[in-house]
Amino acid sequence: MPRADRKPAASSPTTHDGGGSRRDQILDVAAPLFADRGYHGVSIDDLGSALGVTGPALYRYFRSKDAVLAALLVGISRSLLAGGQARVEAAADPGAALAALVEWHVSFALENPALITVQSRDLASLAGPQQRTVRRLQRAYVEIWVGAIQARHPSVDDATARAAAHAAFGLINSTPHSARLDRTAMAALLRRMATAALAGVTATVH
């Protein structure tokens, strides 16, 4: 997963670079713990215990538990945005761009169900500046989808394209609950469903 304090690689659908640093290990442990118990149900001592150290030892890497949550949520937002931008830029045509965005988000969702849970449930627990950063990055990511939807379906207005993007996210981000098939089959199912949903955006009646 790309680390939150470093520009993420657009090729990875996770939140840090997998290099095995202590910061990475802490984030790897924190995501499922926060997803399982909720951010407020996990103490710094719980995080340390999961890593086989005392809680205060983590302060060498993060100044607080809040900083761990910020690293997770800012990291995933940066990663999604960078990956989305890269895929649209590399696409040969509007149809390929939208398909690439679907593929990217499906890959992210299947690799990171814990992070999806943490983001949807604990974003409000972030301090104001970090929360604004996450929301700014999220808005930028949505606008990439809006642009891709409108490029593929030129008659669709901004509001409809934005609503369609959020609807697609909701479908794909269901993986914490819906991922009941093996990875390949679930990815194919999500791609088909999201693609079909986005193809129907032109049928919207005002």
C-alpha cells in the first residue's frame, strides 16, 4: 500500500507500498482492528499488542492513534485518486477509460474491505484538517468518474453523472458484505454489475 506521507504509486490499489517498514506494519494491523472493533474500540495498547510491542512504542512512528487513522484514510484517498487519474490518461477512448475505472475500483474494493469499512464508519473521527483533506481527495476522485461517464455518455448532465458515480461506488464498495465468491469470480461479477449500471445512466428520466 502507498504510505500516506508519500505520493502513492498509481499501480497499486492499496494504501502503502508493501515495503515492510514498521509504519507499514502498523497500518496493516490497524485497518482490520479498526474495521472489526471500530476506531474508538481500539486503543494504542491494542495496536501495540497486535504487533508484539507496547503501545507507547508506536509513538516512534505515529504521534497518536488519530495519526494512524489519518494515515489510513488519507492514504487510500490519495491512492484511489492517483490510480484513477493514471487509468483515464492511459485509456484509448472514453469506453476504455470508464472500464478501466471500474476495474481499478473493483480491485481496490476486493483488496481492501477493511479499509472500506473504516472509511465509511470512521471518517468523522478524523480531526478537521485531515477530514477536509480526505473529502477534497474524494471529491477529486468522483470528478474523474464524472468526466469519464460524460465522455462515454455525452448527453448526461453533471448531477446525473455524479449520482451514477456514487451509485457505482456503493455497489462496488459492498465487498465487506458481498464478497462471497472467490476473488476472480467476485471481481467479474462486480465488473459486470457496475458496467451494466453505468450503461443505464442514459435512461435517467428527470
